[in-house]
Amino acid sequence: SLSNIITSGTGQVRNVFKRASTARSSMQSLRKSSSMGMSRSDLRSLALSSMIENDIKMRESALHTLDERDEEEDDEFHDDMTTPLIKSDFLSTESMKITSSFDASARTMLEKTFATDQTTRHGKLNKHTKKPVKQSTGMTLTSEPSDVTDDFQDESLRQGDTSKSQMALVIEGAALGHLLGDDVLEEMIFAVASSCDSVIACRVSPKQKALLVRLVRNYVNPTPVTLAIGDGANDVGMIQEAHIGVGISGLEGQQAVNSSDFAIAQFRFLRDLLLIHGRWNFIRMSKVVLYSFYKNAVATTLLYVFQPFCAFSGTILIDQMLAAGYNFFLFFPIVLLGIFDRDLDKDYVRRNPEVYSSSRRNEHMTGRLASRWLFAFIFHTLTIFFLNYAPLSAAGTQTSAFDGLMSGANKNRPGDGEGGGYYVFGTLICNSLILTMTYKVIYETKSIIIGYPPACTCKKDVGEGFINRLAYTWVGVTYGSVAPYIIFVFVYQLFGRLFGPKIKVFFGYVNVADHALGKMSITWMLFLMVPIAGTLIEVAVKVFGNLFFPTQGQIHSEIASNEIARAKKLAKEATVEET
């Protein structure tokens, strides 16, 4: 029993268990005298170091009592008191201050400021490795990123060799009952657990399971995203305590499933849930969130840019009905991206699980990546406004043609061919804005779904059905965004003609679509050229980044693309040989 283990049947507590009180006093004194702003990890490391050093004296004094004990007790006591506690087993690598094998000065200025990949930005590529480490590990002098950037590989590289001792902690619920609930003891047990490769807690109560999850959430800095998985009612507390709860529907009922965020049928499905669907959804959600802020920021900032040209009167640049339908016009492209976008196939992710490291490091929602979206937002705002304002100002909207577009001019509608009005200018700005936003979605899409045209066919044996043959990317951009916008502009104008005198909100847009889109060739030139010019710089930045500072995801995407192309080539050659 636990009492016999602690007292060895003599009624006296073993000296080995007095180490906790030594560490407690050390940590409390350090907390009181910590005027240097020491972190929790530093306090924990110093306390454990003090515990080990003080234990040497305790061990020497305790060894004198060995002659007075029975032989069996001597063996047990001798094992406890002579088993050394190695300091490096308790302290994390950060506290041990292991000298890094990477040369930080080898990073270039662009790597520090431009690169979004943490491996490149922190100087952990092969080309940043110090020469002695390269010589000792046999690394080649290359500037290419390493294929695997997992933290465990970096840790092994810091040690200077590829071998890494593995440790595990096995603890019972009875022991946890004496440790959990005390801040000092919790910090100590977490220091030991964090230095191990795995921790096994057996015979623990449901409450202790939840407390173990809370232990990780409280003492890991920065706070990690925790996941708990269980299949029974005794796992409900743990599942609810973790950030993400996964329930397994099995023989023990549905309590865990009902309390979880995600439900799976078997434990082996957890791999696909995390590595494949979880990674895909995190990348998609990151793009959807960044794009949502970006497109609304561009539309709002255009109003401020317009104010110096309207004497700061607060005049709205885009008609209120067009502004109200702005998010609706851009709804389908980004929603389809959030549903279907994927950068790597399932099979490739299963064969290369290290691609998950980018999601674990939160590289898809970093401040550096958000700054790129901020740059795109500022550049697109200025480009959309001034590239439209320059040709449309003064007499740029007055046409001198009496045929072509003006051949259908109606004498009863004065103003045909004169597109310099306030509503016309706002409509042309909105044209460029809608098309630029759709271009942005296409550039951010990793997998453009072109489908199998024609989607609707009466042929037999075509394989996929209509739903799977549809070109969702192009359908979302054309039929879901651009086409509804153009149709809405003309329908809005029609409502102005029919109900304008009665409903004044429609009256100002009478014949605006005819003037802007039906009688001016410059309208369509701006409709095509301004969005292209606005995205040109962004495309150049993306190409530059992918060529010289690629992320690990980009590298794996290129490898996967080459594998697919090679497989298609081999299949084609095999078909030719058979024929």
C-alpha cells in the first residue's frame, strides 16, 4: 500500500520523501526574495536544484542508520537513498541553457524580417548550423531547409548527436492524491513530468484526470491547446477541462460523446482527425478570418480616402444598397474556400506527419502573416481608389463617340455618355473592389477545383456525379460573386425607374447602370485593369517569398505536386506500353 511504501512498515517517513519539504521551503524563500522578476520555470528549476543538493547531506546522514535495520529493509532503504537524482533529468532544456548549435548571426536581414516560417526566421536551417556541429554530425553545407523541422529533431541537434535518452513517468492515483492541490508540489511534479517523453497515470479518479489536464494548462507557458480523449463516463471531467474534447462512441455508453466537441468511432481515427481534418480546417479558418477582416477594412478605408475629395462632408462613396450587398456578393468564394481548400492530400500527410508542426506552432495566424494582409489591405485600398480617380477625374468620363456604345443613346435620357456623376464614380469603384476581392480569394486558394466539364451530362460511365464534377472555385467566383453583382446593379437601376418617385432610396440610381456600364468603354477597361494592377504587387511578393523564403508547407506542396506529376507520367507510359 501507499503507507507501507512511504514508511517502509516502520511508521517513520523515509528521508527520500522529505525532499518535497526541502523543495517547498526553497521555492517559498525564492518567491519571497525574487526581486529580479524570475519566472515560474526559473523558480521551479532552482528549487529542484536546491532539493537535489540538500538531499546529498540527507543521504549521508541516513546511511549511518543502515546497520540498525533488518536486511530486507536495508535493501529497500539503500535503494531509495543511494539512487541518485540527476539534475538534468528534472530541468528543462531551456533551464539547462544548452548551447545552441545554430549561429544566429548567419541569418540575413530578409530572413529576420520577411520570412514567415519559424525555422527560417529563427535561423534553424542547415546553412545556419555552426561548422563544428556540421563536421561532427556529417551535415552537408547546404542552404536548403531541412525536411523535418520538428522540435524533437532540433533538440537532438542541440545535443550534438542523434541519440536522445528517453524517460517515462508512471504515477498512481494514490500518489497524486498527496500532490495535486498543493501549488508547490504541483510545480515539482510538473517539472519532473515535463522532462519525460511520456507520462502514465494509472488508477486515477475522474477528478484527478481533470486536475492533470488543468496542471498542464496552468504551468505550461505559453498556454498550450490541450486535448483529452475518452470513451466512458469517468472521462467526462477530463474532456470538459481540456480545450478540445474527443469522445469515443463504444461499449461504455455515450456520456463521453455527449460531453465532447468531436466524436469518433474508434481511437485510430484520432490520427486523421488531427493530422488531416484538423490541419485542413485550421488553415482554412485562418484564411477565412484574415480575409473577412481584410475585405471589410478595404471597403471601410475607401470612405476615408474619399473624404479629402468631398470637402470632408461625410459623403458616402458607394451607394448604400451596393454597400449593403457587399458581403453578400463576396460570400460564396470565401465560403467555398473554407469548405474545400486543402494544400496536401490525405496520403501525403499520412506519410509525412511532420507537416502538422506548422499548425502546432500556429504559423497560419502569426502577426507576421497578418502584417502581410495589412500591407495588401493598404496597397489595394490606394490602388482601387486612385487608379479609378485619375482617369475618371476632369473630363475623363466624357465620350466623343457617336456610334459603338453610344449608338443606343436615348435622347429622352439626358446624360448618356457623361459618366462623371457621383453615383457613377462610386459604382466604378465598387466594380474594381468586387473583382479585386475575388482575385484575392483565388490567390489564397491552394487547391483550385476545376471539376470535370461538363458538369451536367447524359453520358453513362462518366464516373463522378454532378455534385463531384462541378467546378466549385469558378462557379463561386463567377456565378456566386461577379455575375450576381452585375445583375444586381441593373435590377437596382430598374427599381429606380419603376419605384423611384415613390421610394426615394431608389431614385438616385436611375439610369446609373446604363451610363456606367452601357455607354462608356473606359468602364470596362478599368473593370479589368485596376484589379490586375492591384494584385500584381502582391503576386510578386508571393512569388519572391516562395522562391527564396519558402515555408515548410510550400516545400511539401511542391514535393507532393512532383510526386503526382511523376505518378501520372508513369501511368501514361504504362498505358502506352499496353497499347
